[in-house]
Amino acid sequence: MTTRNAVGNWLQGGVYQYTVSGLGSADVSSAIDLGNFTERTVQIEGTFTNAVMAVQGRMATDGNWVPMQTATGAALQFTATGMAKIPDNTRQIRFSNTTTVSTASDALTTNLKAYVTLRSDR
């Protein structure tokens, strides 16, 4: 398991975006602080071959990571390219590629990229 760093930058109009690249089999992203942003969206891109990208959250920086859920109670995870709002009021999130692979060539097909876009009304 490798931890991939989230890189953030301001876009425009109070919008901040984190990007995490190279999420391969069993990799996780570094913790992403959501701050006081009121709108929070995640997007996953890449080629999914039996890959599952889970979004996990926690309320304290020293707390355990727990699975995030959608507004309907389903697990917030992706098995294909997609986008979703973060419904929970949580302090931090991270991405966890729960894919396990049997050969090195399989790992190349799960080289996923994750984005977190945050917008403030302030």
C-alpha cells in the first residue's frame, strides 16, 4: 500500500480543488481537509478493471477512517468513472483503492485519479 499525496490549488470564484494521481491497487490518498467549504464533490477517473475506489471519512485528525455513505445510505464507492456529492459533514476524507491484483499488469489497469472540488459561499 502506498499513500498518494493530494495536491490542491485555487481555481476561481472561491473554488478549491485537490487532485490525487496514481492510485493503484491497495493505495490510499493522503488526508484531504474539507475545511468550511459548503459544497463538496468527488470525481474518479481511470480504467477500472475489477477496481473499487472507496471514499472514507473521519471527524478528528487522529480518528479512524470509516466508510462514507451517500444520502440514501449506500456506500460511497466507485466501480467506474463517476462523480458524487459528499453528503456528510466530515472534517477529512481520503480515497482508498481496495482492489487486489494478482499480476503486475493488472495493477496498471487500476491507475486511478481522484478529484475533490470544494466551493465556499463566503
